[in-house]
Amino acid sequence: MTEAGVCGSHTGHDDGVALAAALRRRDPGADSELCTRYGRSLHRYLSGSLGGAHELAEDLVVQTFAEAVRCIGSYRPQRATFAGWLFGIARRLVRLERRRQERRKSVPASAQVSLEGLAESSSPHDLATSITESVAAKAQLARLRASLSERELEVLVLHYVYEFSVQEIGSVIGRSGRAVESLLHRAKTKARERLTQDD
Amino acid sequence: MTERWEEQLEQALHAAHPETTPSAGWEPRARAAMTQVRPARPRRLIAVTALTLMGLVGLSFVPIPLGRVSGSLDRALAAMEQLTTRHVVSWHITPEGTEERESWYSADGFFREETRLDGILTEVRVADGPRVKQWAYLDGDHTRATVWESFSPMRWRDPTFISSDLGAEYEKYRRACEYMLTNMVTEERRQYRAWSGAVDVVALEATVKEPGTLWGVFSLAPRGDRVRLVAEVEAASNRLLSLKEYCFRDGWQLVSEEYDEWDVQIPEELHEFSAPEGAELLPGGDWWESRVTQIVAQDETPDWRVVIQGVDVNENGDVFLSLLLERKPDRAPHSGGPPLVEAYDSAGVTYEQERSRWGAEVSGKGFGYWVTRLYRDPQATARASAITFTIFPYPGEEGAGESVTLTVPLPERQEGDDLPAR
């Protein structure tokens, strides 16, 4: 898989490398290119990871990009795709944010159920279908959460939603490709057992 | 083909991460944040660099003791006779600020010295043989510069002045130890260092008895201060590597440092001399050029040869006496101190020696050139044809009683007051 899956456009691996080099040189326009290519996918990932806290996700997108520019010197193309590296930064920020929230003893964002995405549905029928599907999906998700560890669920999300390769998932979560492979296999097995059992 | 459970899984996961649209303002905010941030150096690189540096620095700072030695500075002085060039970089603290000096010496008589005060070039001296060109700023604002050319009898006498220059320092060091310092403890040890090989470290610690100038610094040290000098000499070549001075003020403080390089290539452009634009040209500076080859009169004491090289009389009748004082070859090298002179003329008028202005140049190789002024009694009107000098070449503790008495004709009076500065 290339970064196309993440970015929603055909940007090859080399383009990520080129963008990283442009950021390192502080080329004019590199910042905008970064926002255009990865802004939406990162926002989606952060928002999903934070249980639908869109505004907080926006803040973390901004922080992710700023952190990426600050640490661009440490990016090594031979070790991770640029998207994988970027999502790794975002993931660390999510974990930091969670720790912060735990310290504040506030209600975690993941405890809230978001239906904001449903507002985009175009007709009452679509809306009804969306609600049904969404409710069903959220019910499935709740069951999966009960059976899978957080790490297993995370690997599944990165694989099925963001279409990352095993290697890329490794660079996001800081594990080797083989470890991710094993994790993914275990997670899939558990998910199948749970979902087929429900059927 | 995708199985049903996998479809359900994908739906569930997509529900957890639905498509989102960030608000319109996020992108300018992100760009602004990226603009403000400064790229950091990779931590791993910093860590590796720091560890490497620490290791290397650590290695160089962990000398292996090789035992006691003696006579390192004498050997360093002797070794200089064989050297062709010397490059010195030094700094010391003055009441005006930190003065840095960079000097180049060559055995063929070339010399250049650049002086900087708090980083600003304030003085340049260039010598090719005995002739010295020099410019310097006379004010703190660096607006008024003067330039002049002079003749140095030391370089006329000793073109290989690399050694004589350091010899002068060595002599100053020796004399300072003798007269300015007390309770002296000297330690001389050989060390082995990873980068520089075997090095002799001469460390001297003493209390200031008489505030004075030792390598230009100890004038800052009040009486009773503890001071420390550390010289390093390369054991294999006997070349001086560095000199450091410390004063004890709430702990040892480094107040002066000098690093020496030997037999280095001197860049051609350093031979060029140019003064700042608008520098005022000062006359004079050739006093010794016309006197250094003259012998008006001479005599000897047990330790010294005394040569009168010039007698000049100003418009008031004051006498300027130009002297060469030379230690006899069979005596230990010593350039003496400022000579003490008593004088009376053939009209019976006595003269009083000016003590504040000696106009002297000193060498560490056993000789020194001196100009001293003798004031004639202003009330005396009688003219004289001859003058008798009693000269004590070294009125200090050693050989204090040695003197010569010489009578020479008095020349015609010359216009002006301060003849050497004219």
C-alpha cells in the first residue's frame, strides 16, 4: 500500500519523501502542501481516537504539524513512510491528551457518542438508513471493545480505515512489522469469533 | 472475497472513525504554528555527538602522570634557538577590558602583532628587521589613530628575536618571581595525554609581595593575593605550548592565557601594513638608529660591560644618556634593571636623574638598551664642556655596589625639551 490510502489521492511514497525534504529546507508552500495532503485524514484519525472530539482533534492536527516541522530532521524515509511517521506523532499527542484528561478527572471524550456525521446525510431515507447502520455499527464496536484490547483495536482501525500496511502500522505504534503482523492476526481472529458469535 | 464478519468489522471501525471535516480556520492556524516553530536537531544525533565529544574531551582531560621533572622552562628557552617561526595567541584582563593579542615571529626578523580590546582591533605592529611600523587608536571611541615608524636596537642586535622575545618574557617571569612574589611553591611534573603526548607542566604558586606586571597581568593582583602560573612544555621537542595565569579571588580564576605554535607557515598578507584612514603620522622613533653603532665611552664592572652610546643635551641643559648594559658572558644571563646614574659637569653643576621615565628596552639574553634623562639644576647658568657619570648597571639586590665612572665631552645644546620623543 502507498500513502494513497491515507491521503485519498495518488501521492506516492516518493512524494512523501519529497515533501519531507521540502519541509526540511523550509521551502515556501511546503506547509500548505502538508495541510492539503494530510489535514483531513489526520483530523479524522484524531477525532476518532478522541471519541469524536472534533475541536480537540483540530487542535491536535495543528500540534501534529508543528511537531512534524520541529522534528523533521529526525524523519528517516528508509524506516517509515511519511504518513506513518506523521500518524505516529498524532498518536503520541492523543496519548498525551488522554493522560492530561485523566489527571483532570474529566469525562473522557470516548465516553460521548457522536452523531455529528449523520447531519451530512442528504435525505430522510438516507438519514434513517445512516442512523440504523450507525447504531448497528456502534453496537458492534461496543462488543468488539469488550473482546479486543485497545492495541488490537487500534491496529484494526489503522489497517481497515486508514489502509496502512503492516510496516506503516509498525511505524505509527512503534512496533516491528512482525509484531504488528502477529497483533493484526490475533485481532482479526478475536473479531471474527466475536462477530460470528453475535450472528 | 470479503466475509460478512469482515464487512461488519469494517463498518464498526468506520463508525468509530467517521469521515470528518475540520472547521475553516484550522489550516491558517496550522500554517502559523508551523511558521513559528524552529526545527530541532535530531535527538539521536545530539546524543551521539554529545557522547562522542564527552568521550574525546574526557580522554584529553585525563592525563597519565609520569613523575617529576625539572628544568623544563630552561630547556624550552634553549630549544627556541633552533626554531624558525612562532605564532602566539593570548588574552588577558586589563582594567579597560579583555585584551587579545595575536603575534607572529620569524627567525628572519619578521614580526607582527595585532591587539584587540573587547574584540576591536586597536593596535598593529609590523617589523621587518629592526624597523617597526605601528598604528594605534588613542581614544576609546576608536576615532583618533596615530601611525609611526621606529627603530628597535634589540632587533638590530638580535635578528633571531623569536628566542629573545620569549627570553624577555622568561626574564620578566624570573624577576617577578624574585621581586614580586613570596611563599613560592613550584611543582614540575610530566604527564601523558592522549592527543599531545608527554607534556611537562610547570606550576608555580605564590603570594604577591609587590604588585607589578608579570606577563602584563599581575598589576591587577593586589598585595597579598595568591597567584598561580602554569606553563606547559612538549616533552619531546621542548617547545612551549601554553602559559596560564590565575588569581585567587573566591576561588582560582583564569586571568590570562597564551597558546604557542612553532615552525608554522606565516601567511604572506601578514607582511602588509596599513593604518586606519586619517591616522595622524607621528615623527621620531629613530633615536636608536643613529646611536646604536656609536661608542662614546665604555668600561666594565666585575659582572657588566657598560657602554655610553649617546649623550644629548636639550635647550635647558638636561642630558639624555643612551646606554648599553651587557652582562659578561661568563656570568649567568641577566639584563639587569633600570640603571642608576649620578652626574656632575665640569662647571660643578649636579644633575638629578628622572626616575619615572626610563625609555628602556630589555632583553632576556643578558643585555639591555636604556635611555635615561638627567635634569640640570635650572638655577645654574654656568656652561660646562664635560660631564662625569657614575653608572650603577644593576642597582638591585645583586651586584648593587658595582658601578663605572666615565667622563665625556658635553655636546652642543639642541632645540626642544624631550629629545627622544621629538
